[in-house]
Amino acid sequence: MREVEYGKIVEAVKELVKRANYVLPKESVEAFKKSLKVEESPLGREVLGQLLENAKLAQELQMPYCQDTGVAVVFVELGQDVKVVGGSLCDAINEGVSKGYREGYLRASMVWDPLFDRKNTRDNTPAIIHYEVVEGDKLKITVAPKGAGSENTSKLAMLKPADGWEGVKEFVLRTVEEAGPNACPPLLVGVGIGGNFEYCAYLAKKSLLRPIGKRHEDPKIARVEEELLEEINRLGLGPMGFGGRVTALDVKVEMFPCHIASLPVAVNIQCHASRHASVEL
Ligand code: SF4
């Protein structure tokens, strides 16, 4: 068993939280530049120019790319030959999130309970952590802060198998259209198809970690991604909903086997602030 110290995880998560909020992934910046070449609407072009300037300033000044620094969503790949020593993995991640949000002057957005007093937890904990046990002796942690504007427009449907691909497509397009400017386009659209109620939502969110422009390795799923991207961009919402050709920068689809009587579909809408940072310990 390889041992990984609690304190090392705390420090790593603290730095990831700051990096994810200050520095957009390279592919996002490249996608903005590429979109400038195809966007025809003057307002849309103006917005894309501002997004590029914003990304540059956030990185240079080490300031958050967006004021909504989100819920701290954390994906963990825990090698089955790794042992965390000195405390629990969950506590280490939450301590790292707490330190990162406080030291990095990142907005704390979490409230203790969703319905009653809604008091702010003041350090953006608790994180929402997804664990996956994998082979090997490595611990990979990805922090993906998610703002409410786009998350609130995400949707899930338990379709009937007879609805098929046309039903799935109609649901994805309707979700994007209804999200409109509230989700801060240009968007990334994550789609989880199959599994069950909770698993398709997880797939939709996880799919967004795949870099922009990277197609699914299964050619059938890759074709579906292309088709959805084309149709979403035909909706004409454009950057920040001002109209234009670039409504989405990319669409990611993940699928999983499902029950004979089910066709679950989840659409996780991601705004242009598609932030994530990873480390392997
Ligand atoms: S939807 Fe995204 S870009 Fe818009 S305010 Fe929220 S985090 Fe920021």
C-alpha cells in the first residue's frame, strides 16, 4: 500500500481550488478564439472578446474568472493500493476547500440548509465529492467549481425507450433553449444517457471534464455529439444570449447500460466559466 498524507491532500486541494477559479483551461481560451472566427453577430463578437480579456486578467491578477466561484465539486479517482494516513480523505478535501476559498478570497456560496435559515457556511464547504475506486497506487483529484446560473438550468428526464434518439435530442435542445441567457452562453453541454436516475446526472456532469474539442472514442457517440452541437448552434442564442452562431462551444455525451423499460437522460448545462483543475498524488 502506498501512503498519502492527509496534510498533502489538504495543500493540494487548496491550490486546486485557487487555480481552477483563476485560470481557465487552455482549451476554453482556444475555443473562445476559434468562436471569434465564426461568430458573425457584432454583439456576440464583443462578448467573446470580453471573455478572452477576462480570462487573461483573471490569470495575470490571480483573481476569480467569475464572481460566482460556485459549489466545490470534486472528482476523486482513488487507486485501490493507496492508503490515506493522518485523517480521512473526505475531511482532507473539505479542509483544502475551506483554506482555498478563504485564502484565495473566493466567494463562499454554500448555505447550511436549503430550506430553513439558509445561513452561509462561510468557507464554501461542504464540497460535493464523487469517489471512484480505480486500479493502481495513485490518487487523482479534480476540482470543478460550478456556478448556480448554469447549474439551475440543468434538467433530467426519465424518457420512455420508445422516445429513442429523437426524444433525447428534443429534450436536450429544449433544455438549452429554456436555459437561454441565464446560463451565460457560450455553453458546454454535458449529456448523460442511460444508467438510472442518479447515474445519468453523474455522467452528464463528469462528461464535462473531457477537454473541449475532444470527441468520444466511440464513433457512434462522437457522431451524436457532433449532431447535437450543430443543432444547438442553430438555435441562434449566441454569446450571452445576444444572438449569434456560437451558442455552445461543445457537447459531451456519456452513455451507460440501462433497464429495458427506461431511457434516463440528464443535461448538465455548463456556462463559459468551465473551470476545472487536477492533480495526481
Ligand atoms: S453561470 Fe457561470 S459565468 Fe454565469 S455567473 Fe454563474 S458561474 Fe459565472
